[in-house]
Amino acid sequence: MDVQLQELIDKIKKDGVAAAEKSASEKLAQAKKDAEKIIADAKDRS
């Protein structure tokens, strides 16, 4: 029973980390896209 519980805990941790990494990656990509747009807009204005 202890082994099954530990396996379940490990799976939950792994899934949680994977979800967090995916979310962080998506947010970083969006931030880079937003930054590129801001830079392009600033260059157009000058």
C-alpha cells in the first residue's frame, strides 16, 4: 500500500510540474510576442 501511495504522489507531482512548465512556456511565448509588438510599434512612431 505504501508503494502505491508513493507512486500516486510521484505521478501527481510529475503531472503538476508538467502543467506548470507548459503554462510558464505559454506565458513566456505570449510575453515575447507582446514585447515584439511593443518594440515594432515604438519603431513605427519614431
